Amino acid sequence: MIKEILNKLSRKEDLSNQEMQDVVNHIMCGEVEDNDIESFLLALNEKGIQEPEITAAATVMREKSLKFDIGDGTHIDTCGTGGTGLHTFNCSTASSFVAAAGGASITKHGNKAISSKSGSADFLTEAGADITHDRNKLLNVFNQVGFIFLFAPLHHESMKYVMPARQRIGKKTIFNLLGPHTNPCGARRQIIGVYDNNLLSTFSRVAKNLDMEHVMVVHGEDGLDEISITGPTNVSEYKDFKINEYAICPEDFGIASAPFEDIAAQSSEESLRMVQEAFAGEKSAVQDMIALNSGAALYIARKVDSISEGVELSFDLMNNGKAADKLAAYVRVSNI
């Protein structure tokens, strides 16, 4: 079967939903030779990955993941694609704690650094958290804190079959696009940051295909897979079965733009320090950017009626110490 697929890709022909599901299923069951996996990923890149192919692959990856039923269906995720090549502090993770302090239930899906200096797993480990929970411990942490971290390798064991090929390729493949669509707790409300502006509408349509509820796909014009503080951010929002596309700027929320240097971080230690300072009430571009992203998270979680309200609440949660308390509570309970 893989040879037929490779031949079709070599002719620059898109794969049908069924073909994509079949080949990814065979790969993730360990039934495809490593060299053929590498050829498949490279050929798919060369052809150009399409929305139906992402949907099909995400469907299989969801089926293969270790699922974890949790919460009442209102939990959210803030998982981006990464792959920007830009080194900033861990904004989406920090924003998750602010949103959790505001009453949102968070099932944060993430990994160690791949293209950045500090992945969400690195940040949380640096903060002192234990991220290697078993199922019962995860449930206990969620019930006590309203935040859990789902360390991707523990929930997607079948990814081991593609890792050697991905490491040899050394650049983005379709598997970089699947993580945000495969939350192990089945979160149906998400903020998804993407590394390429061309993925905005694609990811919204994939969200619709996967029966999501409310998704904001974001890409900063500076290249960030976050809502950026440096200038405009393009948004594709899927809500009520409709997709709306628009741009937002920090100034829309009464926040001044700031240079990229103000949010850059070269290590998990530096990232944690920057976040802790923001959580201690220190006014900075870091605090402003966290507020922008957690404001959107609170809006997705329906704790506020607009991003603007969410931004205002986020500043309060950082300045009154509740965001810091939430991070400290997670670190403490994760180690029990």
C-alpha cells in the first residue's frame, strides 16, 4: 500500500481521506518501514499538505492516543504548533495559569522544546512541577487546581514509530500540525497558535471537520504562534459553525506595542523569571502579552464575554497574586 501512496504523492496528487487514514494508521501501528515513513513525510511536504489530509491524520492520531475523560466538557487548551524559530518566553503556558486563576478549566497539551529554547514541559519542570503523572494523579491535580499538563509523549505512544524519520528529516512535517488537534482530554475549545499565516483558515476548517466547539487560530505578523505584543495578530475564529477572520492589535485593548527583544527568552530559567515577575505585578511587555493571550483564553472558556473583558480580568489576576498562587498550587499538588 505504501508504494501506491508514494507513487501518488510523486505525481503531486492529494490523498483522499480514506487513503490518508489508512497510511497513517499503518505507520502508527508500526507496520511501515522507517525509510518508507521518511519518504512519505518528505513527499507530502513536497506536494503540499492539504486540509483533508490533516483532518484524516488527526482523526487517526486521536484514535491512537491514550484518551483521558475529564471535566464537564468546558475545559480548554492553548496548544500551538511551535516551529516559529523565534525564542520567546512561555506565553501560552503562563496564560493558561492566568486563565485558570480566572476560573477556566485547563487541559494543557505540550512537549519539551523542539524549535524553541523552552517548551511548556521545560518551563513547568523548571518551576518545580512533576509532569510525569499517572491517570489517578492527573485527575487529582485537575480536581484540586483546575489545571493539568498533558505531556505529549506519555499520551501518544504510537508516535515512537515516526520519531526516527522525523529526527532525520530535521524540519517540519505533517506531525508538527497534528499536536494541537489531538488533545488527550478531547478539549473542544482551544486557542491554537500557528507558525504560518497560510495555516489560519486551514486550521479553522480542520477544527470544524473535527467537531470542535470554539477555536481561535492565531498568527502574529512577526511570525509568532501567539497573540503578539509587537504588532498585529491575524485570527481565524471558528464559533457557532461559522469561521470569521480578522486582525487584532495590542492597541485595541489599550496596550502599547513593544519590540520583540522585550519578550525574548534564551532558556527556561529566563522564561520562568520573566513570568514570575509578571505574576508579581511587574508591569512589562511580558505582562501585557500574557494578558492578551489569557484574555482570549478566558473568552474561549466563556468566563468573559469578550477578549477585552478577558484582558482586563487577566491584569487583575496577575496584579492581585491569584495567577502566582495558581502556578504555585499546581507545582505543589503535582508533587504530592
